[in-house]
Amino acid sequence: MRKLLFIISIALVVLFTRCKHSDVKSQTNKKPVGEVEVKKTEPSKETLDPEEERERAAYRAADTTGIDPHSPYWYDPAISEPQFSEDGDTMKYFPRKRKGGHYVVPEGVTYLQERVFQCCVKIRSVEFPKSLIHMEMAVFDGCPKLRKVVFKSPIREVPFRGFMFCRRLRELHLVDRRPPVSPYEKDENVDEEEWFYTFGGVNAKKCVIFVPKGCAKRYKRHRLWRKFKHIVEE
């Protein structure tokens, strides 16, 4: 009799333990009152138009602190003023993010180093001196807010990627009586490539080209400039 009672008591303990475990598990799986179930969703990719994407890419390219200082893509956030050669005749670097608005290049500068204004995201207008003789490639490549550029000396040639992705450019003032050429001038049948790698992204319907008096017809016939709808003498 005692043995039978012992077996029954053991069975009841096991049964009670299992019931308690099952109850705890069910309580754990229940959500607290008032708690809203949050479903995990994949982040949606922002849709940008191609020009906006290029602007953002240009902005990202401007932040290149990990690149060798001798690289043309180098960017130093500590530099807040334009950099020149010791004798002042070469403009070497313009702050990519820290300086903008209107800038007048000092008289005496004759040479613009490669990519001097590239990816300057705040610059809006630039005026060059009469002393300027030559500029290297990609001078204004990827300047999203640039609206006006004034040249007071003949530039002879618009460099490779000179004004690419400057989609807000609205005024370009030139003093050349003969239309400046591009690096593709001697190549035949490259009209589209010549335009793209010089002014790609510039709105040819809104950007006004100001030229010396008596020269408008020359510009309108020239293959690099004829795409601009507004060529005005001043």
C-alpha cells in the first residue's frame, strides 16, 4: 500500500512540473498588453534622378581624406582658404566644402592646376583675372551650385571635363574673338563626345554665353558652341 502511494505521489509531482513548465512557456510567447508587433522590413532604396545622383557622387568624392596628399583627388577638411604656389602665379587648390559664394581669383595668377575647383559644392561664381593664361583639366568638374564664370583673358581652349555636371551654370563670359576649342578639336565626327566631356550636364537652353561684339555668329557656327541657344554679344 505504501509502495502504491509512493508511486502515485511521484506521478503527481512529474505531472505538476510539466504543467508548470508549459504554462511558463506560453506566458513567455504572449505579447504584453498594448505592445504592437513590429515587422521587419527591408529599407527602401531612394530613387534619384541621374543628375541628382551625380551631384551626390561629386559631394562624396570631395570628402577624400584617406587619399595621398599628392593625389589630385586629395581633400583636407582643415584647409579653409585657397592655396597658391610660393610665387603666387599658380592656383593649386580651392576648399571643397568650407568656402563658397563668389570668388575672385587674384591678379597675377597665370595657371590653374588640375581640378582646382573640382567638387566645390558651395561655389556659386568665379571671376578670373586678365593675367590668366592656361588652365588644366576638370577645372569646374562637379560644381552643383556654380552659376556664373567670368574670364577676362582669352582661354583659347576649354579643357577636358572643364564644366561637366555644372547643371546650374547660367552665365559664361568670354573675351575670345575666336571661339575657344576643346581637346577634341582635331578629331572628326566626335560632336557628342566633345560636348559631353566638356559641358556634359550643363543646360544648353538656359546657360547664356556672353561674347565680344561682332563674334556671335562665329560662336553659333562653331561645333562646340552651337548647341547653346543663347549666345549674346556684350
